[in-house]
Amino acid sequence: MYPPFNSKSRVAYLNFWNGSFQPSNGGHLRAHHLFDEIQCRCSADFFAGHTSSPKPRAWTSVQSTKRLRPFIFRVICSLYSKFIKGHASSTEFEIATYWTWTTNFFKGYNCLVFTSLDQLYIAPLIRRINPSLTIIFDAHNVEHSMTFERNAPWLLNLEKELYRITDYVFCCSAGDAEKLQELNNNQIQNLIIVPNGASTFNIAPTEQKKPTEKRALWIGSLTYSPNIEGLKWLLTKIAPKANLSIKIAGSGELSSELSTLIDSLPNVTFLGFQEDLTEFYSIGALVVVPLLSGSGTRLKVLEAMSFAKCIVSTSKGCEGIQCSDGKDIIIRDDSKSFTNALNDLSQNPDKMKEIGRQAKNLINLKYDWSKITEQLFQPNQ
């Protein structure tokens, strides 16, 4: 398989989700890290739906889109629906703004990277105008398998067409690769496993401001259903019996059910969205990842490892990561053993520090973004 990029590539990296700056979930974060590495090796522009906060200083090229008028938007969405029999709505497909550039703007690029399945409706139209473009889809999940998705049939239809509408597909894990090939009858020619990673530069083990052995941290998007499911499990089955405090942080609003649960637990506090992760990770020695469903690999696990944190996770929470239970992570799948692990670790700060140190070593060895992206570039270019 020939890598998709070289030093002469000109890449348009398309990320039209709301809230592109700052990254508010794992998909955003993955897109930011991959783009950051790609632009260091070749010419690349990042296209964002809007820029409500300043672009990262290291990024040389960030473009902001303009919204289409509602009538034009509805017409384009109807065209998408005819391509793949499924659903199209103005609230979900803000990516229709691609069309304003298709006939002239994208001719300046030879590679287009799509970061969301929603965006792929426009790919065949772009291909018709510029057949020489290399079209890449970065699949950070196997979307149709997410039970929370209201429109899973159209997602399934799109995922079955990846072999036809893309030249390359990136995915997070071998498990996701197997699922996508099965959906496409093993016809995806260029499927590359690009695991999630973490930045290793400029991140040192956080200095604890005060004793934090009895404080655990949870962080994640509150709009992602597997996170909501896992958080509910944490609050109902684990937190009431945990002999430590738990700090909850994340983007999005708490549901009334989660808010009521948190208010009923004296050892649980909701902190809201955290812009400074270094500050957040400095207040606790333990990180909990109580995921019960989902696909891909968990950026939150790798992120916490990069801060040398001791993590207690379910098997699903660390799926796709080459970690070892008892060495660089603690893995527990039932509420009783999960709670016991938290309570035991809170009494053993030396063990926590050692697990955190090994976790940091794992990141440096296998999950540095700069090493992960080396496989995407042709050698000697």
C-alpha cells in the first residue's frame, strides 16, 4: 500500500463540526492532532465551520466557512439524499458549504481529508469535477454501530460505500478495520490503521497542588451517548460506595437526570468545561473511564496517560490500546471490582505513581502523534 502523502502534497483538511475551536470531544481532538502533524510535513489547510475562539498559534492555515442560504442548503441536502438513500437535514449537514468551493476552490488541492461521515455526501460531486483528487476519510468510529445514533440506516449505507467514494480510509483500531472491511466486502483497497495518540512534547507530569490520592477525575463530552451511559453507571453503581471524591468535567450540558444524580452525591462535583487540561489533571491522581459501549480508541485514556495519571477503566474504555492491566492501567468491568480498585488505590499512592509512570512510558513508546503519522508519508520525500 502506497502512503497517501508526500512533501509536495497540498491537503485540504475538512472539519465543519460546530465548536472546532477549542476541541470539545475526541473526534475534534483527533482531527486537530492529525492536521497538526500533516501540516508539519507538507502544505495543508484546515477548514472549520466557524472559529469562535482563536486558532492554535502553531497552525499556519485555518479557513472559516460561510453559511449558505436556507433554500440553497435544502436543495443540496436533497441531492445528497439521492446519492445514498437516507436522511439529510439542515441541522446535521452544515457541510453543504463545501459546494460553494467545489467548482473552483478545491482545484488547488490534490488531497481532501474528510473527518465526519456526514461530509461524505459531497465527495462524489467533488470527484466528478476533479477526478484526480485523492479523497481520504478518517473514520474515528464505526458510526452505524453506535446505538445512540438516531439515523443509523443512512450511516450504514454510507459506510457500505466507503470502498467506492474514497481512495483511502483511516481508522483507529484493528477491530474497526475489520468491521469496515466486512461492511465493504473487503473491497477497501487502502485501509490504514492510524491509532489515536497523545502529544508528548511540552507535557510533564503534573505537579499536585495538595494531596489528591482521594480524588478521581472524569472528563468527556456530555453529548456523546456512550459517555452519558458510562457516567450514569459511575454515579449510580460506583460513586456511592467510593471512599474518595470524584470531579466531573466535560463539554456540553448535563441532562436533568445526571444533574440530579450529582446533586444527590456529596462526594461528586461537576466542574463544567475545562480549557486548561494541565490545571484539571493537577487536582487529582486517579482518572476513571467507565465506558460500557462505543467504538474506536479513547483519546481520553491516552491523554490522561500523557499526564502520567493512574487510570481505572473498563475493557471497553481502553479497547484498542496496547496497555496491560496492573502495569500501566487498571481494568475492571463490574461495579464492585471497579469500586474496590478505586478504594485500594486511594490508599496506595506509590502504586498510583508507578502505574502513571508506566502509562507515560507507553505513550512515549507507541502513541506519540509524530510517530503515528510517519506511515502516512512516502519515504525519501
